Amino acid sequence: MTVDVTVVGGGISGLACARAVQDAGRTVRVLDRGRRVGGRLSSRTIDGRPVDLGASYFVVGEAADFGHVVADWEERELARPWTDTFQVIDADGGQTPKPGPMRWAAPLGLRTLALDLAEGLDVESARVVERVEPYRVDGEEAGEVVLAMPAPQAARLTGDAPGGPQEWEPVIAVVLRWDERQWDADLHGAFADGDADVSFIADDGDRRGDGAPVLVVHTTADRARRHLDDPDGAIAPVLAATRRLLRIDAEPVSTHAHRWTFARPAQATGRPYFRSPGLSACGDAWGESAAVRTAWTSGDALGRALAAS
């Protein structure tokens, strides 16, 4: 049976789009290549606990509709306020507090938020889509088609990325676990100012709330590009930089690396989404700045537009 909308991509933007379509009384299905939905809201069980490998946190900001969703997550204890202050670490390891908006996290990992959005939707996981064109997916009728994924991935399915080409940057997330905490309790998260290897360090035990002595370190785009074919090769330089920046003497007891070839758009489009007859696109590149709230807002806005058309 043909549905009104087919969403290709089960990250937060695609799920928000599908929910908006379904809530408006239209039929929708979601096709996702992963075993579970989530996209870059990725959490993986490592050493017996979920670790956030993708997005480090999210901010509500002025996104009022997203704020209502977050308030519901908080009430059901799926999301929690984490911190409004990160550190900025200079090359010598000196730290300067950087106050900002409240950053939110998820006690059981950010993927649980995607799983919650997917509840009640028609989701086909482990579905590898080969070709997309207006109103069709892999040659079959699909209703309005939405590509909820980075533009370079969308271009592989369509020949040309909907809305035009976009430049995306890679990141390798490196998980470092110690037997006990080796850094200050008020670290929370830290931006590495001008470091060649490290861009951001998150205290995963702090943001999850279980106190586990685990750091998740995101590389710079330049460091990631050197290791796209061998993500584990990034572990040694990232570990060395992290120990230097945080003045850690001890070696970690375990490490893990995860590659994100298309981690973040180099520049957002400034538009809420791309819309054309039969083939549209949404995601964190479609907005004023790349962020989790941007992805949700883009998908929700596109879903409402499709449902109303």
C-alpha cells in the first residue's frame, strides 16, 4: 500500500518529520539503514554502559515547540539538564570557564530520545535504499519522499543533493575509560582551543549522571580526515592530546573509536528545509546553525508542510 510520505533516514530530523505527518492524520513510513534508529544521536554499549558517540548534548534555546518535547522527556526522565558551563582549555592545559545556555543530556544515552520519537511509527530498520527520485524509492511508488540525511549521502541516492551541494566535516569520536576519574569533577565538557587533534571533550559519566570515569573526545576535522580508513589510528594522537590537555598521568584501561564521515555541515543553509514536488530534504544543515534542535525543528516543519499540502 502506498503511503502519503516516505522518510529515508531515521535520525532525529527524519523521525520528527514522520511524527508531524502522522500526527496530522497522514500515512508515513520511515526507512533506515541502521539496526536501530538514531542517526547521529548514537549511543553504543561499551564496557557494559551506553556511551554517547554522536551528538554530545543538545540545547533548547528559543525553539519553543522543541522545548515542549524536551519538557515531556524531562518529565519521563528520558532527558536531564546537564550543565550551563563548559571549560575552554588552552595549549598549556589552562582552563577558563565558558558559561552558556543549559546543555541537556540523556541518562540512558541520546539514542533513547530517537527511540521515543519512533514509538508508534512504521519504521523499517536495516533497509538499505539504493535509488531515490520524486515519488519513488528503489523504483516503487512512495508518495512524497523525504531525505533526512547529510547532503553527500543524499547525493548518492539521487545524483544531485536536493537543494544543492553542501560541504560536511568528519569527526572521529574516541572513548577513553579509566578505572577512576583522572580529572576535575567540574570539567563537564571542554573545548580545546586551537589543538590540532582534539576539538571537544565530554565527561560521559557526568553527563549521563552515573559518574563513570569515561571521556568521549571528538577530533578536529583535520585529524579525522587522516583516519577515515582506519579510525583506530586516531586513538593514539587523541589520547596523547587529551592526557596533555587534562594533565592525566595514567593510561586508560580501554579505548574505542567511531568514525563519522559526515558529522556536521560546514555551514548551515539558513532555510528551514528543502521542498520540491515529490522529493524534499530536512536535517541539521537546514536552519541557522547546525544543532540537534535545528534537526528536530527542520523535520517537524517539513512534516507539517507535507501534511498540509
